[in-house]
Amino acid sequence: MSSTSLAAGESRSSSLVPMLIIGVLFFIFGFVTWLNGPLITFVKLAFNVDDVSAFLVPLVFYFSYFFLAIPSSSVLRRTGMKKGMGLGLFVMAIGAVMFGQFVSMRVFYGALVGLFVIGAGLALLQTASNPYISILGPIDSAAQRIAFMGICNKIAGALAPFVFGALVLSGIDTFDQQVKAAPTPEAREALLNAFAAKVHMPYMIMAGLLVLLAIWVVRSSLPEIKPSGANSEAEIGHAKGGIFSFPHLWLGVLCLFLYVGVEVMAGDAIGTYGQGFGLPLDETKHFTSFTLVAMLVGYLAGLALIPRVISQQGYLAASAVLGVLFTVGAYVTHGYASVAFVAALGFANAMMWPAIFPLAIKGLGKLTERGSALLIMAIAGGALVPQLFVHLKQHFNFQLVFLVLMVPCYLYILYYGLKGHRVGQHLA
């Protein structure tokens, strides 16, 4: 065996255990994040609120990334990535306890605070884990490694609505009719209290598992990686300058903002979209899983094709074109066919994060953590784009609103995949 092939084998072996550990973390991201879709339906019933109020669920969850990503990067500089990941899991556990407790007490804004805290823990976890997996190997093949993480993420995400549906939302159409038919306000409140209490134990169990995972990660063999050595500025011909001297990063921040917006629209908002056609709640509660299955297929395609057949930026551009086509398909069809096109957006969206993130942080050197934090802040797109949808659909046709919001986002993602990721770079 040659020394080159031996070194390559050792490299793959040394990165396998860290990839498995980070894969477990991405599974957690997926399960917790993609609970938001069925949670929108849950809080709408449990707290008797309208669509606008119910969509505060993704708003507060994704806004936590905006407010806490930069502080997370400061924390990581002190703790290192490994301890930072453990701390993030512990913060998530606190948020899970708060959410479960406030929901069982039917304190709506307290429950939202719990979701914000869960998001805060995820902000810390994501600020550490995404650049970690990006620079664990060559940056040009980072999309492939993140795709593996995405498979872990989306398997969990596809399971989450079914698990939550079985534990909490079982027989939701019948329950909705019982609430509406309640003979007195007291009887109605008793039904709602019993329904809300169903979420308490699952979230307490989740909190306990998160604490155990935090201990496991901190005590694991996960190595520390110094971004300044693994992601050199020389790779993009950059000599010196601060964070504002990397235009490809800032264009990437906007790209990720829009991407998360369209991802959440296709995943969390699909149930509300289906309800616009009058489809039953017992069916729409599972629609998020269909989007995530499509994303899983997209990740498998990305793993097979990148970088053997197509570059990560080329796949990003092709995915954006698919996004436009599927969005138009959703607009010109109705009922289940239209919902199927929205779910198919999961396939188009799958490889966008794995491509955008490494393209945006490429060559940041010692500023990798800061750039990663800015990209994590951009997850706030998942808060704002669905809010625009839920407000505008009160005044205009919901399919038209979906089209008008989604197509411009995909067109910008197409620009970034074709040209935007190279702006400001000086390669030989």
C-alpha cells in the first residue's frame, strides 16, 4: 500500500467518529426543528388562536437564531466547539422543560418563550457544528459531508410529525368537533386543558435525553479543530481584511436567509397550505413529513452526484431552477396535486444548505466562526417569510401569495449558485 493511500485511509478513519457524533446532533436538530409544523396545528387548537398567532411558533423559534448566533460565536471562542455543543444541548433541555410546563398550564406566551430558549440552544449547537463538519475535510467536498448530516436531520424530521401526531394529535378532527360542540365554556376549557396536557410528558422525556446527550458529547472523543488552519484565506486569494472584505460571505448570508424561508414554507407551512383547499386536519398534520421525505431523496441524490458529476455550486443552481418549476406547478394545480408540488420542493431544497454554507465560509480563515455566526443569524428567514405568507393570505389568494414569495427567493439562490459565491475572490 502506498503512503498516499495509507494517509487517505487514516484520514477517513479519523473523521468517521466525529461524523457519527455530529450526525447524532443533526438528528436532534431535525427532530426538534421539524416539530414546528405540527406544533402550528397544536397551538392553534390548544390555545384557540388564529393562523397569525399560531405562526408565532416558527417566528420565535427562528428569530432566536438571529439574536443569539453572534453571542454563540463569542461563547465558542471561550469554550471550544466541543464544549459549546454540549452547552447548546443543555440549553435546549431547559427550553423543552419550559415549553412542556407552560403548554400544560396553557400559558401561550410562556410556551413561546420555551420555544425561543430551544432555538437559542440550537443556535449555539448549529454555530459550532456546521463549520465543524464543513472544515473536517476538504472544503470543496463539504456539501457531501453536510448532505450526510442532512440525511440524519431529515430522517428525524420525517419521523417527528408522526411521533408527535401519535402522542398528541391523534384523533384531532374528532377533538376539534368536540370542542366546537362543548355545551358550556367550562366543558370546552376542560377539553382544551386535557389536550394541552398531552404534550407535557413527551417534552420532559426530550429534556432528559438532551441532558444525557450533552454529557455524552462533552465526554466523547470529538477532536477540536482550529478553523484558521483548516480554511485558509489563501484558498480564495484573500490577503487581509475584516469580515466586510468578504462579499461572497454577505451574499451568502442573504442567500441562506431566503433559502431557510422557502424551506420552512415548504415544510412547516404545508399543512396550512393544504387547509386552504379544505383538506382535513387528520391528513394535513402529516404533510410536513412528505416534504421531508422528498428532502431525504434530494440528499441521497446530492451524495451520489457531488462532486463526482456536478460541483456543489452547480447543484445549487440546478436546485433553484427546480424550485421555480415546482412552485409554478403548485400554483397552476389544486388540492392534493398542488400540495404534492409543495412537498416536492423538499427535493429542490435538500442540497441548498449543504452547498450555500461551505461556499459562503470558504477562505474566511480565523474569521470562520464569525462568518458562521452570521450565516446562522440568517436562519431568521424561517421566521419572516412564513409570517409574510400568513398575513398576505388573509387578503389575497393563498396560492398566488405562495408563488409571489417563493419565486424571487429561488431566483436569487440561482444567482448565488452561478455567480454570487465567487464575488470578491481572486483565484489564479
